[in-house]
Amino acid sequence: MFRGTVNPTTGRLEWALQDRDVSSEDSDLSPELARSQYGDMLHDHQRNRLYRLALERAVGRMQSSGREAHVLDIGTGTGLLAVMAARAGASRVTACEVLRPMVKIARQVIAENGYSDVITVVPKRSTEMEVGHMAGGQRANILVSEVFDTELIGEGALVTFAHAHKHLLERDCIVIPSSATIFVQLMHSEFLWCSHKLEPKKSPVDLRVPSSWQKCPGPPSLWDLHVEEVKVPEQLKTISQPAEMVTFPFHDPDLSPDHSAPPVVLQASEGGLCHGLVVWWTADMEGSELSMDPWNYQQWRDHWLQAVHLLPEPIAIRKGDDVSVACNHDDYSLWFSVTKEKQPPSTAIERPICTCGSHIAWSRSRVSMLNDTQRSDTYLRALTKVLSGKATVVCISDGSLLPLLIAKASVPSLKEIVTIESSSHTSRVTREVGTRGTVFTLAKISSQFPNL
């Protein structure tokens, strides 16, 4: 079984292999499923309505051309889309699902709705399937799938659709969604920037960081968050109109998209610092649009959010300036380049990788905490009240930098500070910040927990 975990190096959600037997449909995954996104997706009424309408139109188009509708549902999960296809009048539906306990659930849902004779459930990944696995041993002429995440392609949509076109679908098939487009928009946000880089000026004492940290690209992944919940304009201000960045033609039988997109030029609607991009996608659902546009958000959902790309350093711009945005991607992720200089039509962008180590040691929420001046002041005031005599302070930390703040505060009664870090990563970044001052006359740093 695979479980979603956050990779501390990339900051991305990844699937980690768990020592659980899920080869049987009788495996009990109730706790895992209760914490999964299945419930959120099933209650996403806008998503479900648009998929249902798109399937009704697609099946109707096939039938009006004198052809039976054979639908392939990739990643059927609970079987919802497969049942929608059957209700729309599809003659045959092939639904594939790799997780065996979900296969059992899908079959139960399908039987309960009376479509067991129409829907064939295949317990495989679609990329492991051949025509022989399809209902009737024939290729499908309609593909429906929901293998998308906040970045659109993070669940392998490009690989999945390309394989299906080559091995499982008729060449003139209908695909739902037929295409999807990534949108970008320039933004100014000191609020979000404080979760990206350690800001020494926000420290209550003279805390310094290596100059190289300021040029670090940061985490390699986009930041998934509810942009529509960030206060505008107090916490986030858009400083350009949105622009279409790249479109993925899922309907193309020769789908093999280039891994770069031509740069787009955004004109600054006002001056100031550009901290990055707001990123979202829209999908074409047989004439209707499924959109994650944060400024026209129609339903709360957690399984799809918007994303933010934060720059290595803010860019100062004036109203009317042209800003060039380029995008590269692999099969699973997107990354961007933002500059006031003109970029060539085919721009190869080096994928952002943390070079300073702080983004490996600290999550974005942790960086925000470290930049919280009120929080640091509160800790320092409380500690200075209780320290007396030649005190030795022991801090069991997780890269909190609190020991360095105490040392830099020059508390008169302080004899020594010992900080025990939870990992070699937090130990290293604490040392790097500490060596920028005189704190090592007081602070001792260890990355090993004692046997307490």
C-alpha cells in the first residue's frame, strides 16, 4: 500500500510504500479512506455535475453518429464516474482501479445501482492494461478520468492519457476533459513571502543569515494553498491580469507535449515588488469549464487548490513594465522563470532546488513562525523573567533558532545554551546562522537526542 507523505527535501506530497497487505479486496482500509480525499471529491457538487453533463453530451454524440458508446474510466475509485457513464446510456464501461479495497467498493456501488452487466471493473493501473483487458476486448471511444491535482499533472495525467491513446482508445475518441490550461498572474505578497525566506529584519535581535540564502530558489515544488482565502489586498495583491501559460490537449491522439512553453508577457498593472505568481488551471468539460480560478471560486474544495510560485528574490517593477514568464514541466510537475528581460521562445529553465538547506530543514509554516516577531518577543520576555544566576538553558528544538535568539539577546545571567536538534538538517542551518555572530561562545549544538 502507498501512503501520502511529505518529502522534506522537495516539499511535495509523495507516495511512500507501506508494509500493509492490500492485495486482497477484503483488506480493511477504513482509517486510511476516512482520512483520504475521496469524501471531499464525492461532495464536490460542481465537479460531479460537470463530469455528469460532459458524459451525457459525449455519449449522446456517439449515439447520434450511429455508434455505441464504450467508456473507459481511469482511476474509478468509488465507481462514481463509471455509474454516471452507464446512466448516460453507454453500452459498455471499462473501469480500472489499482487499489484492491477500492475495487471491492466500486463493485458494490456498481451492483447497488444495477449496472454490473454494463460496467467491467479491471483491478489494474491503466498503464498496465492492454486491449484484451477492455470490455468486449475492444478499444473505447470515450475516455473519462480525474487524475489531476493542484498542479494539474502531478498525478501523472500526461503519462496516463498518452498511454491510453496509444493502447486503449480509438483514434477519434472523445476525452473528458478534452484539454486543460494553466493560468498565471503576477502578485505582491509580503504575507506569503514570510513563509519563503528567513527575514533577519523581523528578528528582535541582530540575527544574521548567510548572503547566499537570499538567492536560493527555495523548494522545487509549487505551494498549494487556498489563495481565495488570503485577504486581498491586505495580504495579497495581484499586479497584472491573468494570462494563459500552457494548454495540455488531452484529446490529441498523438499527445506528447513539449516540456517547455513559449514565454508570455504580463504587463504590470501597478508598481512595487513582485514576489511571485498565482497559478491555477481550468479544464474543458465538453463545452463547460471546470475552473480553479481563485477570483471566481464557486465551491470550497480541498482536493484541488490553487498554487503559488515564489521567486528566488523579489523583482522591483513599475506600472506598465513588461514581465516575461516562462514555464517548463516534466511528466509530473511545473516550474517557472520570471524576469523583466525578454526570454527566447524555447526557454530551458533550470528546475529550482534548495541550495541553502533551510528549505529542507524548515517547512513553509516553520519559516513563517520564525519570522513572527511577536512570537519571538514573547518567548524572549518569558525567558528573561525566569533566568537567574549562572543559568544553563537546554532547548530541545526543531530548528526553532530560539537558542540563538537567547544568546544574541545577551541575557546577563546566562552561562550556556545547549540546543538539541531533531535532525542533521536543522543542526546545520542553526550552525550557519549561529556562526554569523558570536553566539557560539554560549551555544552548543547537537543533532543527537540523548537517552532521556
